[in-house]
Amino acid sequence: MQGFEEILIELLLRHNCVVVPGFGGFVAKQISAQIDFEKGLVNPPKKELLFNRFLLTDDGLFLAEYSRRNGLFYEEAKNKLQAFTDQLLQDLRSGESVKIPKIGTFVRQQDGQIRFDQDRFFNLLLSSYGLGNLSFVAKEVEAKKEAPIITLPVVKEVRKPVQWARIAAAACFIPMAFYSVWIPTKTTALSSGLFSISDFNPFQATGEAAYQKNNLQIQALELPAAAPELQLEATPNPRLSNYYWDASTQCKVKVPKEIAKNEIPQVEATPVAGFDVIVGCFSNAQNAQNLVLKLQRDGFAARIIPGGTLIRVSAGNAQDATQLAELQQRVSARQLQGWIYKN
């Protein structure tokens, strides 16, 4: 009968993850070949095992292989595995180290964690079967020092002394030149008579200012009387002219009383024959008058038709059917709707 250690080794040779129910799981990863120059060894590729104490879920792989190899039922194999793992955990709790040949050693630490050290002398990678460590003698190779292609001469930076005298002269000359050009050309200082060109000459000596006291005579001014009230009348042919307003002049204008909004304007109706195209009826006189003014600006002979409870606005009068058709066409072109009123 094959034991659990032998079956575990065979499963790790063929699989990268093997779980021992009740004990833990092994996870393998492949490591490439390594060279140790200090010891002169070349280690072949191998499998590195990691042990996880909390990987306890039974995937059926370990028990199925054990029952198949030994001809046991699943439940019988499960009981034997339970007894095997209980013995391992008991040995670890008692402080002993448990060693599984060709796999590694298990030790229980003080904090209760299980430490696993893999067996370094057995390679679980089948592709590296039969390969051992290769010894070699390392030979030091001296690196050749390449000569520089171009040798650049070392140039020492020579700093010129700062000529502070020239900097001070420039600092004095620039503001003097700026104001000597900017004040005469961009301002009215010279034309005002308050300054002269000689005032900008710093080398010209100036004498003390002399002042003379004069008595200022002020004559009384007579203010004009208030302008009489102006009476403005409407003229048939008004004339427009420019007028410079004086703030001291008072102008009183009488403005006629504004027509009330709901007051219907009195229009003297003249008997007109023919037809009118009514484009609006209003109860508000101001609205009717506004529509008349708008139609007149658009070239219509608009007028107000008196009579009735509402104020009717006509777009124009037509004496026959031809004029009526032309008037209706013009009204439709202005996107207006109306109806025909027979006088």
C-alpha cells in the first residue's frame, strides 16, 4: 500500500496545486536556471513550493489518487487521511518538527503559524529530471578602457570686471533722455508757457524766483433777467435748426393732454363708396391707432371705420373688384388676415 507521502510527491510532480484536506495546500511555481558566481555553480530550473495553511477546501484530487492506488472506497480513504493529518497536527502542537521526504520540513512557531522549508536537494520539475548543479571556475575579465575619441581642452572661464562707472552713467542718461523727448513731443508743457527748454538743462544755473504783488479788481456783473415764458404753437411746415442749450435758460412748453387708452378717437366719417378690407377690430383705441400708423408706414391707405361697438381698422378702400383683388393680395403679402366690408 502506497503511503500519503509518496502520492503527494507524485501529484506535485504533475500538478502545480495540490490540497491535503485538513492540513493545507501546496502551490508550485517554476523558477528559471540561476548562476552563482561566488560558488561557481549553475542551478537548473526547478519548482518552488509555497505552503498555505488556510487552503483546506477538498478538490478531490488527493483522495481520488490515494483510493485508486490502494483500491479503497472513498469514505475509507477519507478516514485514513483524517487520521494522518490529525497525527501531523498533533506532532506540530507538541513542538516537534514534521519532515516529509523529498518535500520539506514543517515547524510550528510561537505565534501558532506553520513554517515550511522546502527540500533543496530534490527537484520537482519533470523537465529538469536528471539535471544536477553544474560547477565552473569563474575567470575575471579585465575591462578594456577605451581612449576618448576627441580630447577637449579645458577652457577656463575668464570673467571681465564689471565697469560700474559706465552703468551709473547710463542709469543717469536714460531717464534724462526719455523726459527730454517725451515731455516736449507728448505733452503741452512748452506751449503752455509754464516751462521752457532751458528748464530741462541740469547744468544751467537758475536764479531765485521774484514775485510782485498786484491788487485784483473785481467788477460786479449784472445777471440777465429771467426769460419770459415761451408760447409754442404748431406750424404746418416746421423747420429744424441746431440750438446750443444754455443751462440757465428756462423753457416752458405746454403739452396737450394725452388721449386716454380706452377713449375712442372721434373721426369725422366721409361717405366713401366701394369696399374696405378690415384687418383688425379693437376695444382699445390706442391699439387701433397703433395699427393704423403701422399700416400707413407700410404704404397702405389705412383708416378707422366709425360705428359699432368695436373700433374697426381698414387697410384701404377699393372702388371695384379689380382694386379689391389687388388690395387683398397686398394684405396677404404682409401675412395679414381680413374680411371685406361694403360701404
